[in-house]
Amino acid sequence: MMQQGHVQTPEQPTSAAADEATRVRVLQARIRELGWTGLVVQGRPNVRYLSGFRGTTAWLVITAQRAHILTDGRYWERAQQEAPAFELVRVRRRYDDTLREVLAGLEGTVGFEAERITVAQYRRFLEPLSHIQWVPADEEMARLRMVKGDDELAAIRRAAVCTDKAMRQVPQWLRPGITERELAWELEKYMREHGAEDVAFPIMVAFGEHTASPHAETGDTRLQPEMAVCVDMGARVDGYCADLTRSFWYGTNPDPEYLRAWQAVREASVAALTVLEGGASGRLVDAAARDTLARYGYREAFLHSLGHGLGLEVHEPPRLSWQVDHVIPTRCVVTVEPGVYLTGRWGIRLEELVIVWDNGPEVVSQAPHWQVIPTS
């Protein structure tokens, strides 16, 4: 039995906490199925997903019958409000001491977030508890988070709408001499002024040769006529992310090969979407895009996987990749983002945000697909 020092019993969950309470029950059923004694969670995305708590510091201890949240006085009232389904345990001095108290009577196999906890944290918090057999639980959490609830999908849709609106403003901000950094700031400012609580990740704006790097670093390169442009960005709304990329030529005399490669990338996106549905193989969806680019002679110029899951984090399982074979579940949110990158010349990526249903994909992204934006 877990010890009860400084514990406040939970209130009946409110409707706002119903999703979190359901997730905990599903996880508890899985703990029983695996024969585990419990699960310890400390990564912020998983803490929020399971409990609703949005503060920066808390640990969850979940067994087949009970759910505790450990936090200190800075977050006590917030945890009471945001995690009503959990028994609150107050950390009065040190988190490791309180965690040992809560886990003192727990034996057997306990899951933990092996991919999130640092070596130093493991040695301080978990390794001293020698009566427990620690096992990685990352796959269990990923499997649970891949399938999105209605509230999650609604938040992602709002983030996508905000992102699309910002992308539509790009043509009015383009002018010779604007820097990558200046355009990125205009985009971030617009999203924050139109509903975003934050950006989902640092906005990538690349001009000219910089576009040939899939993850170019936004810098001080100035836009000039007859340059390739790539913009990758996403808003965060109510904790959930969007992700969108558009590439186009700025000028009136585009490189003919750029236009051909742009068309190839667009067709690769359509090919992938055609085979994407609940239960599909991520590897086969990736292959549909890759085979399309190969017909244009660009197989070797596609330098990354086709896409990734998205939710509370901008990169989550599953992956659409030739490297792994994830099954794409219904109600999962993924990106589809084929690309072509020619070193020293330019690169092109077109990225869509997609909700996966049994009968196929719902493309949430509604920003225009510009092939060319002429200089004014």
C-alpha cells in the first residue's frame, strides 16, 4: 500500500476533467493487463495529458486502483483546480524524499518514462528504490496519446486555423530586403495576436540556398527577387500544436526545374493522402510519396521521413517513415510533408496537417499552395 502522508483526496471530476479521468482508467486497466504494480510519470506533456495539470513541476504515481500527483506549495492550489481526479500529495521539502514515501510500500514492476527522464534524475529519484523493478513505459504512453479525443481534435483545429491565417498574410509581408528573421517575427506576432498562446516550435523561414536545408536556421539572409522561399511554422492553442509548411518562388522568372520539382512534391503529397487511412502502414504511406518523387528523379533528394504524429508535442508517434512500420490509428493526427532538396540551389517542402479516419484523411490545413508569388 502507498503511504498517506500529506495527502488530499480527490474531488469528483468536473466535466472539464472527464477526459483525464477516462485516460487514467484506461491506463490503470493496461497496468493490470501488463501485470505491473504501477507507473511513475514526470514528463510535462504526459503529466498534463493524464491529470490536466499544466504547471512545470509534478510527479504522478498511478497504480491499478489509485492516482496521486506530487507537487509543492508553488502549485498546490493550481493542482487542486486542474487535477481534481488525483489525490494530491504535498512536497514539503524534496521531491525525491516525498516520492520515496509514496512508493515505500509498492513492490514489483513499475513503469517509468525512460525516454524523458535524465540519467541524473534516474539515479536520484528511482535507482535508490531497489525494491522496485523499473521498466520503460514510453510505448504505453505513446499508444494512449496517439488516439485523440474530441477536445484534443478541437484544439488542434483551432491551432491549424490560426496557422493558416498567418500563412495567408505572407504575400503582403514579402518585399526585397526583408530578412528571414523579420518575416518570422511578423508570423509569430500575427499568430499571438489571433489566438495562439505560443508558437509550437521556432518558426523556420529560409530564403534562397537556405531552403535546401530541411531544418534551416532562420537568420539574416535578405530576400531578393528570383529566390526560393520556405516557411515552416505552427501555432499552439490550449496546449496543442499545428504544423504547416509552404514553399514558393518569389519573382517573375522562376527556375524551370524548381517548378517541376514543386509539382513533383505536390503530387507526392496527393499520392500519400490517397493511401492514408486508419490502420494503414506508415511505411507504405511514406513509400507512396517516395515512389512519386522517384518517377521525377528526386528519390535521393527526399532527405527525411514523410511525416509524424502531432498533439501536445509537435513530434509524437506515429511516424510515417521507411525506417519503422507504425500502424496509423483512426483519430490520429499526422503531418504529410514530402520534400525535394538540392544542395547549393533550393529546397521545397509542402506540409499538410491531417486527421486520420477509417475512411481516409481529413486535411485540416487550408493555407494556399503558391507555386510562385510574383514581386510587386
